Amino acid sequence: METARDYYRHDGPMTALGAYAAEVSALPMDVASLCEVIQGVLIHRDIAPFLYSLKLSEADRDDGNLRPIAAMLARFMRSTHARSQSRASLPTGCPASAVISR
């Protein structure tokens, strides 16, 4: 029988990184640097209109319902690519890559 420690050493369906393991492993290991990265790419969907004057589309709001991390990363990568192709810009004061709303 597997011990609790052994169980938590492996990814589960919600935490498996899938195709994005390399990108995640390239993230900084120290908390301060990691916070800088996260604060540059995530906005909570409920504060986006108030703090950043962003009007999220229904699809963007629905991103808050994504649960598996691989699905979140796939959505982030698609939206980042689409934004770089369209050269769309976010309002001044808004993190540069705010796409996944939680």
C-alpha cells in the first residue's frame, strides 16, 4: 500500500503539468522572484474591472473555472501567443501578460 508521502510525491490529474513541465521548471525558485512572475501574469477576475479598468469577455471570465493546471497553462500560452500576434496592449498600470483570471 502506498504511503501518504509517496502519494503526494506524484502529480495528480489536477496538478500534472503535461506539455508545460519545461516552462514551469524554468521559473525562479526564490519566492520574491516567483512573486514578480506571477504578479505579471495573473489577475483575479473579480478585481480586474476595479483595479485595472479591464472589461473581461465572458470567455475570459470563464477561465476562472479552469481547474487542471495543464489547462490553465495551455490557455495562458494560447492567449499570450494571440496577444503577441495582434500586438494588443493592456491599459497603463496593468500587468503586461494579464490573461488568466482567477
